[in-house]
Amino acid sequence: MEGMKDEGQGARIEGKDARLASVLVLFGLSLLALASLCLGVVLDTSLNLLVSAALLTAITLLSFWLSSIWLAQPNDVDSVCWEALHQSLVSWRQAVKEQEETRGKSLYEQGKGSLSLVQTAEPNCPQLSQLLRQLSTRSEEGSGWRFEVSYRLGALSAISPFSVPSVRLAIWVQTLWQLWAIGAGILAASVAWVEIDQLPLRALVYAASGGTIGASLYNLRTLADHIAVQRDYSTRFWVDYLTRPFLGAVLGVVVYAFAVGLTWTLTLQSPVGAQMPKVIFALGFLSGYSLRSVLAWLNGIAKSIFRPAPSASQEQQSPPGEQ
């Protein structure tokens, strides 16, 4: 029975390796197709070749994108166990920081509740199985809950996300997506530098490219932090990792529009000069890298301009004669 189980685990690992290899192939083909399209634009090739390159880029990119979505959210027993352990880790870390005894113990029990969902599971990953046995056999008699939290946090922090094959596959797929977005941003900026003579249009492309590159680099930094330092990587945030490069591009363009509008308001003329696209690229990069701060800034501007209208109940409570 043990031999059959080991063979089954080996087959599952080989299957995950094969899926990662297929994603790597799609990653290389899509990036190569995009580079060929950009090269065709720079070399002014025929329209038919450009259309063929564009179709090939769209097909390979769509295949790579769909496979990334599929593999970035694993749903096997190992990933379910990992997500439950992640939730317990988050709750117990908050419990350690909590000064109020009642609130801290509530968070501790919350973490135990998440752990209880998978303590009867039989994960395929040996490290996960050993960790679950260690957490379930720990006796709480004679020790306070804070001591137990410290012990459990130490056990959870000792395991790396890379030790779980399905989670490791999701990490590699999300990393490849960030690298693809960085490559696409560099290629777009390079084509704009060679082919686009109009400074405002070049600055627009630079803003989108800078935002994409900045957001992708932030994702890579976040991945490294949650994997190697915090040890609390979660596959549930795959949507954030996949969409952040697009949001970075959009925010780069928005910041570019704000910069142009502010310059025109103060000087009554559009910004000019050969250095303008480079400055806009830097602004776009910073916008993508600090995406949440830019969104909070835009939210503050929107609230200051579009203040919510008072409700009917608030209007009725206002004193007579006030408008």
C-alpha cells in the first residue's frame, strides 16, 4: 500500500512538472511572438506579416493567460490544507500582537477552527502530513494559550510554500506572468522610442509601459517577501497578481493625464521637451509600483470633488430654513 501511495504521489508531481513545462513553452512562444510583432513594426514589414504576427501573439498570449489562471488557483487537497494553515497562521499572528486577552484568545480559537477543517485530511505532500500530525498531537494541558500560539507559529513558520508541489506550481506561474508583463512593457517602450516621433503619444506609451513594469516588479517583491520572509503566501490572491500589471498601466496613463492637465492649468500650455517622455515613464513606474497609494490618492480626490449628497432622512433632520 505504501508503495502504491508513493507511486501515486510521484505521478502527481510529474503531472505538475508537465503542466509547468507547458506553461513555460507558452510563456516563451507568446513573448517571442510579441517580440516578432514589435520587430516587424520597427522594420516596416508588409501588412500581411504584421497581421500574422498579431494573430500569433494574440493566440499564444490568450493560451498563456488562460493556463496561468487555471494553474494559479490549485484545488487539490494539498492546496486546501495549505490555505487552511495560512488562515491559522494569520489569525495566530494577530493573536500574539493583541493586547486584550479576550480578543487574543478569540483569534487563537479562530485559528484552531481553520486548522480543524483539515486535520482529518490526508495530503499528498509529506511535509504537510507531518505538520498536521505535529499540530494535532500537541497537548494544551498545563500551558496558556499564548504559549500554544508561539509553539504553533514556530511549527508553521518552519515550512516553506515551495515544499507543497501545487502551491509551488502556482508561484512559478504567477512569477512567469510578471516576467511576461515586464518584457511586454520593455518592448512597448522600445518600439515607442524608435517609431513614435510625437512626444505626447510617446509619453503616453511610456506611461503605460512604466506602470506595467512598476506593478510587475512590486508583485515580484511581494511574492519574494511572502515566500521567503513571511512564509504566508496564499493562492487566493491570484487575481491581484494577475491584474496588477493592467492596473499599473491604466494608472500610469491616468497620472500622465493629471500631469499634463496640471501643467496646462499652471502654464496654459502643454508640456514639451525631449525629456518629457522619460519623466512620464518614471511617473508611470512609480504609479504602478505604489499602486495602492495612487488608488488611495485618487479616491481622496474623488471624494473631495464628488461629495455624497445627503440622504432624505438627513435632509428632514436639518433645522428649518437651512439649505
